[in-house]
Amino acid sequence: MTDLAGPELGHQHERSVTPEVAPRDAFVDEVEGIVVHSRSFGRQAWDRFRRHRVAVVAALMLVVMAVAFWVGPKLSPYEFTEITIDIKQGPSLSHPFGTDPIGRDLMVRTFHGGRFSLRIAITVALLTTAIGTVIGAVSGYFGGLVDTLLSQLTNLFLIVPVIVVLLVVGIRWGASPNTVTVLLAFLLWPQIARVVRGLFLQYKEQEFVLAAKASGAGAARIMFRHIVPNTFGPIIVNTTLLVGIAIILESTLSFLGLGVQPPTPTLGNLVEEAKGAIDSQPSRVLLPGGFVLLIALCINFLGDGLRDALDPTSRRVRG
Amino acid sequence: MFAFVTRRLVTTIPLLLVATFLIYVLVSITGNPLARLATCTTCDPAAFQRIIELYELDRPIPVRYVGWVTGAVTGDLGTSTSLGAGTGDVLPILIDRAVNTAKLAVPAFLIIATLAISLGVYSAVRQYSLSDYTITGLSFLGISMPVFFFALLLQVVFGVWLRDWVDVKPFYVAGMRSGSFTEYLRSATLPVMTLVFVLTASESRFQRASMLEVIHSDYIRTAKAKGLSRRRVVFKHALRNALIPLVTIWALDFASLLGGSVVTETVFSWPGLGPALLRGISEHDLDLTMAIVLFVATLTIVFNLVADVLYGFLDPRIRYD
């Protein structure tokens, strides 16, 4: 899907046939008599993103879901912990997603769950990015001990079944959204760190870094003022994709009963609560689970579009 | 080659020790193994003391870990407190569970590898065609699919809807049956489908990328220019090189399949390593947990090594020194 937009040639300059009036951001090419618009990087990125139709649709759907999750419950007459006398109902007008065995409205619960899940996933992605960027930067820029530690840690994460750590810590400290967030960030940061490290290895030998060094900039300044801004594209792409990974991991953990504990609903523990009733009320499983799938799918498409937009140099052949 | 393998094995041993130590400590501090007994008012305090001595619970965790390693090296993996009759030896439980897991892992792996190659090659050869977009779209779906949701989806479709609407139940939605081959097929199909769907997605994308890279290289243009048939170029020239990077992915995926899948096996009540691990951890069954961790870690290391060695055979440009 990276290749959806097709090869991109000749879009650097937009040509216009009316040379007389030149807008502010354009200049007239005297020789050819045409107006050449100069476009900022942001404008170019936006144009590239826009052409990835699926990504645009995915972004819109994410906005719609976020609005539903945050605003939806406020419009409903029910609270997410409110117990009513309508128990185990199928979808109806008064309860669009049905109700659970103690009569709680499932649409409100699902939207609340979506809110918790999405909030956890986004926090995990941001936290992971912060940790991963700093460690990756230090590791790539200085090499040496930190670098060795990072690569050994990567090997360690490869052989320790991640699920064991998740399970053990989940059982020991699970329960609260905060511990789940920290735990997932702890598990995911090496991914970002490797990406940032690779970029740093590439950039630290370039002339602008040498120039900064020559003008007396310190290591921290070079790393975070000069190199990191160059890595924003790939970092934003990876952070976006991490939201998808985090939401799947969080819901899986909750599904196994080890993540966020009821009565706080998340999309995962709603499925967990409902799996015993899969025979009689399959919609209780399908709706919250479907939201996890939909969110992850939209985020993956969005990430793909952002890669086209922000990380154009990586537009090699890719799956 | 021999030196390479030896060096790799020697360097992974410390890694294995660190990994098992970390898990040992994590599991040991997770809960008090005597917690359940502590509520027992009619129990004999002497029995308590005997259990503490038997499991050396009064000694520091690192000391107990050394004891566990010594046992593991000599083939004694300890006793399970949660699975098996009474206090069973861990080793037979581990073997039994690993065999059950393999009953899913082996067929799943064969299907995944075949599907991933076919889909990857097909969509690379017809890049930007409708079928390429369809396959890419499907693989996005597979990558975004939470395993537990797909497993439950299969249960709903085959266990609820088919039964309610057309009154057929081709597959069992839970449990492992191995009475006859048909029974095995009926119980293994849905869990295998789950594993296949999720893993094929990422593998076929990788295969596609690898194939595209090869197809655009000079020697393929030469082969086409020589007038070779499309089939010959794709399968004889391109595919052989495009498969090489897949070896590493296969090794890792096969290792992780053989190590058991907690979610798939749990949803389908398949008595494999996954549920055993879940049970071991939630019931503080240290020896069982450690045995499974050791097994999974060893599998990963061995298969990684096999992949690297195979790589050398397949691609003579790679040298080990």
C-alpha cells in the first residue's frame, strides 16, 4: 500500500499558463514565461499524503471514532457503570449495542472502553517514542557501551518470550491503566531506539553535523537541535504505527484478564467479559473486538500514508 | 563454519543465563507460593516447614536460581505444582504439551510458507494490479487483526452462525481430539486457520518486498532480454534469490509457533504450551514456567542459528569468519 500513489515524478513544480499575475509564493521563470510555485516541505508532505486515498479515509475514520468515544457517552442517558433492569438484551433502539447480564448499556461501555484503550495506546506510543529516541540517539551518536548494551538488550528481547514478561508483570502489578501503559512502553521502546540509532549513524557523518561541531556546539545540542529534527519523519511514522501495536497488545492483555481490570472497561476486557456468552450474544464479542481491529487497521493505513508524506526517501520497494 | 557455530553457541549461553535469571526472579517475586496454604487452619505447621525446606524457600532467590540451573543442566527440570497428577515431573508435561503444540505448529507453518510465497510472488509480479491491491489490503487486515478477535470470530462463524442457520458443524470450536485423523482435523482446523491468517499477512508482505527488489535488478533484465520465458525468469532466476531473506523470517516464525501461542491455544482450549505457561505463571508454578521459558528461548536460539547457517549455503556471497 506504500506504493498506492505510484511513482512520483514532475510534481515538484506546479505549472500555470497565466504568467501575468504571480502569487506571493511564486516566481516567474523569465525564460519559459511560466509561474513556478515554490512549496514548503509541509505543503509537499500534505500533497503526498492527500494522494494516499486510503490513508485519508483512515484518518477521517479515526477522527469519527475518537469523537464517538469522547462525545458519544455524554449524549447517552446511561452511565457506563449504571445497572438497569434490561438484562442481556440484543441490539435495539434504546440500547444500540445491547446490554450485559447486569443490564449495563453496552454502547456506552464500548465507547468508554474505546476511550480508555485509545488513551492508553496513545500514551504508550508517546512514552515509547520519548524513551526510544533518547536511547537510540545516545546509542547511535556515541556508540560504545550504550550501543553494546542496546544490541544485547535487543538480543535478550528476542529470546525471552515477551508474553511471559507481560503475564508476570500483569499478574503482579496489572490492574491499573498506568501500570499497563508503563509496561507496554518498557517492552516496545527498543523498536524505536533501533530506528533512531540507524538514522543517527547515517546523519552523524554528514557535513551539517561537522559544521555544528566546528562552530562549537555541544553533543546534546548537535543531537537534539541538529540531528533529531531530521529524524522527525520516520519517528512520527513509527509512533503512529506504535499506537496500533499498543492497542492490540493492551486489548490482548486485557482479554487474558491481565490488563486493566473491570469495572473500568477497555475494548479488551469487554471481549473477555463477553466470551462466555459467545453463544447467546455474539454481538458482545464482535462489537468491541471489531473496534480494536478497525482502530488498528486505520492506524496502519494512516502510518503508511504518513510514510509516503513525511519519509519520502524510504519510498523504495516495500511491501 | 564449525568455528562460527561454536562461537555463536558460546556467546548465546550468557544471554540464555541472563534471560532465565530475569524470568526466575520475576516469577519468584510475583507471589508467595505458600499463600494458598497460609489460609489453611487445620494444616500441620511441620508440613509447612517441610514444604519450605523441600523447595528451599528460606534461601535467597539467586541461590535457588543456581540450584535450578544445576538441575536443568543435568536434565532435572523440577516438579510442577499445577499440572500433572499430584506433583508431577515437569519434563513429561513439557514434552506432552510441546507435542500438542507441534500438532498445530507444523501444519500451520507449512501452509503459511506456501501461501506467503505464492501471494508474495504473485503480487510482486503483478505490481499495482487489482490483485496486488487486494492481497496488500488483506495483509493489512491480517497485520491489524488481534489474534484473540480472529479466533473468536471463527468460533462465532463456525460454532454459532453455521449451527443456527444451516445446522452443520464441520469443526470443533474447542478442545483437542486425536482419536482418529478426521477428529484431529476437525479440532485443529480453526486454531490452524487463526495462526495462518495472522502470520501469512506479514510473511507475504516480506516476500513481496524481497521479490520486488530482485525483479528490478540487472540480471533479471538480462534474463528477460535473452528471451527467456516469463515463467522461467520468475521461478528459476528471481524466486531463488528472493527466497533467501525469507529464511530468517521462517526460522523465527517456526520457532515462535513451536513455542506455543498463548492466545490461540487458550481460546480454542488446545492443551499446548501456551495455556500451560499461562497456568504456570498465574499459579506460581515456578518450575513449569521456567521449563517452558527455557524451551522457547532454546528454540529461538537454535532456529536462528540454523537460519544463519542455511543462509551461508543458499547465498555464497555471505562468508562467516
